[in-house]
Amino acid sequence: MDLFLYNDTHRLWICGPCGFAVRPAHLAAHLANRHPKHPSAATPALRRAACALMLKRPCWDPAREPDRPVPPPPAPGSPPVPGLPVHPGYRCPHPDCAYIVCNPESLLRHRTRIHADRRPRGRQPPASQVSPLPLYRTVSCQRFFPSGAGSGFFQVTPPAHTERARQAATMGEVEFIRRQVAGALAEDAAAAEAGAQQVPDPDAKAPTEISPWLELTRWPEFLHGHAFTAVAPLAAPPDPTAEPLLTVFSASVERLIEAAYQSIKTRRINEFDQIRINSFLQRPRVWDRPILIQLRPSTYRAYRQVWQRLICFAYRTSRPNAAVQLGHQLTTAQLAALDRMETAAAELLSLPSPPLCTPGPGAADHPPWTTGGGPWVVIQTPRGGDRDRDPEGDRRTERRHAAYEQLDHACLDLSIALLDHPLKGDLFESAVVAFLAVLGVDVEKQTFRDPYAFTSSLSGLIKMAQMLVAQRAVQMADHGQVEHPADALEAMRERFLLPGVAAPFNWLTRAAHVWQAHPEHHHQSGIYLLER
């Protein structure tokens, strides 16, 4: 369970994203209420399995230990407990009182009620003989639970404070002050540099600096507080060495686009339906054209890479230990598809590579961006008979073919689920809309890409979505889920592709209107956005 960190000293399970410990009796409810979309807690069965695994470790339980109603805090001066946030706190100045809070008003009420910091009646001693206590002592503190027993703060000593105390004891006064000033200046310079690399606050802009494009997309609002250099890698192409799983995902997208190309080219989707596919953003008219698939190889590669980067973005941001946590939410269908993709890809990576592969189906009439089909059929060398067959090799081949099929099916499910995401709250709940915000980051210029530079990415996303929707309709007809691909295509159009529907594609419609009002902005390859 990657959400929790187990602390052996205090026998507690600490939730990393929430920053507090969870009592054993509350583990299931915590997973259901706070992390229902996490892959390890998406269903009741998964939550029960996770709780059973966690409860195998010894846990502090007040129901079983009535003599210990709260877990014992660490000794004063101890380092922070891993997984718990460190807060700036205020400690009661009375020597025998360990009361700690995070605001001075609460401490003042504590002193008035508990210690009665009032002078007694009668003659008072001279002021020179009175040594009043300070109002408070500033400390660093943590707590195990947000409420109930064990929610009190306890004092800890961060490593930086320990190092400062060591320097004060080993250095002269002048050298210590000089070192502290130099460190403070270095921290200020680093903070200023980090602030310059972060997405600026949109509310801090002067009225004359408002960009209609950024006002429409709301990218600064969504990514505010994150550094450009931190969010850009989330939508980067996969690194074959460091991210073999995502490399397999990208190959699956390429096979799906090839299959969609073949389905459209061989008229599995007839001309009328091809026109409807190409008319997502307007009513079909008599002079409308069918979907255009005869594009230049470089255009196909660029368009396909946009969808591959979308799949990589969805996977990277679904990890609970992601370096950057954005505000979008993956649905249960999307998480389930990602889980199946990960399982199938891991199966493929565990198998040895086939010795030689022949092009897959349709290689004789492959699309213009490839040299043939994918590695579907392993060439079998002639053998002397059944006695020379390799049963183990045959089983590996069957497993490889099954894993390819499962991966491509799950990848297509994820692609459709990303489009079929009802938006009942904020638009950036959609992974597609969030991906476009990250894709719009220009790391070199530390800003966002302008509409002209973003047109090709928007065109590629729409073209690949059209082809994948067509392939899904063909797949449903092949599996007997519908009688004709046209039936599935019409249902998908009405559910998440037409204007006015609360789905990610409606955001693309709004972005496209910017360009429909300015026909001078063309795609560099000579193709208008959305093939107007």
C-alpha cells in the first residue's frame, strides 16, 4: 500500500497524502472517503485486501490497550516523525507544561485558564525582583491525529535546527553570525529563482497584460504554484531506458492508429459515417468531406505523438508518489484501464523478445508513416517434425499474442474513457484538459505557448480522437456489441463528442472557435485546424 508509511517505533500507519496517522478501526473508511480513486482502493474488495495486509503489522489500538489511550510521543529533541508535517508552534513557557499549539491566541487562553498568570493580592514586590515569563516559546511540532485522542502537538527538532545548534557551539560569535547571514541570503536567492520559474498568479497581472488565449484556457490558474520545469516532464515522450512501460504503451497507441487507418481505408466505416466523424464541431452539410487520413508521414508522427504523450501523462499523474500533484481526477474506468495496461505491458516486458517477426495484418497496405505492421506473428523456422517443436516457445508466443491483445484493448478503453469524462464540476477535472495545460508549457521561455504554436497539438489531438472513436465503433461491431459500427459511432457522438455536451471535447470546441474567427492562422502543413 503505497499510500501509507508504517512507523515501527510508534506502531502507526501514517497516510502520506493526508499527513496524519489512521487508527486501525478507521482504515477502511479512510480509504473509501479520502482515496476512492486510488488504484489500491478503487473497489470495496481492494480496500478490504489492503486493510487485511496492513493489519498484519502490530498497530497501536486504544480498544486493545485501554491503559494507553494515546500513542506515546517522542522524547523532546527527537527528530521529526517521517510522514507527518512539521508545523511552527508555540509552547507554554512554564517549565513543567508541555502544552503546544499553532496559534498564540490559544496559548493565551491556556495560560489564563490553567496557570492563572495574575499577580496575587496585596503588596507587590519591586519590579526589579520580578522575572516575568515570556508569552511563549517558538518550537517545531507535529501531531499523530487531526482530532480526538492523540491530536495534541509534541515538540520535535528538525535537522536544520540541530545543525544550527552545532554551529553555535563550535564557532565563534562573529563567524556564526556571518554563516547565518550568508545562509539566509542564499535561501532568499534560491526562493527568488524558484519563484521566477513558477507559473505566475493570474490575479497579479495588470489589466493591460490579460491574454484572451490564456483567459480562455485558464492555464495559469490551473498550474499556479508549480514550476514550468516541474510540470513539463509529465507530458513528455517516454524515455525508453528509464520508462520501458510507457514505451510499450506508446507502441500500443501506434498499433491502434494503424488499425484505425486500415478500418477507414477499407471502408469498415462507410462514407456517411466518415463525414459524421469529421463533423464533430458542426452540423453535417452536403459539401462536407469524409475524414482525411492521407496525411504526410511527418504530420502523422506528430499527431500520433500527441496522443502517446496523453497516455503517458495519464499514467504518470495516476501514481501516488508523483513529484507534481495536479488537480485533475481520473475516473474509475480510466484507472481500471490503466491497471490492465500496466499488467499486460509488464507481461510483455517479462517475456524474451521474439527471434524474428513478420509484419502484422495489413502490412501489404500499411499507412504512410510505417514500414509495416507491428510484431504480431513470429516466423517459425521449418522443423523436422513434431518431435522438434518447442512447446515452451509456443506457450511464450501465445502469451505474447494474448498480452498484445489485452494491452491494445485496454489502451483503446483508456482512450475512449478519457474522452467520455462527464464534467459536472471544474473543467480541469478532466485529464485531457489538464494535459493540454501541461502541453501548453514552453519551458525554454518560461511561459505558455501562444495559439499559433499550439495549433498543431490541438489538431493532432482531434485527429487521433476521430480515428480512435472510429476504431472503437469497428471493434464493438466485431465483438457483437452492436450490429453496425454506425450504431456505436452515433451513440459516442451524442454522449461526448457534440458541442454543448459536458465533456472534454467541448473544451476543444471552444478553443477551435478562436481560430475559426481568425482564418489567417493556418497549420504549417497547409491543413486548417479541424479541417474547416
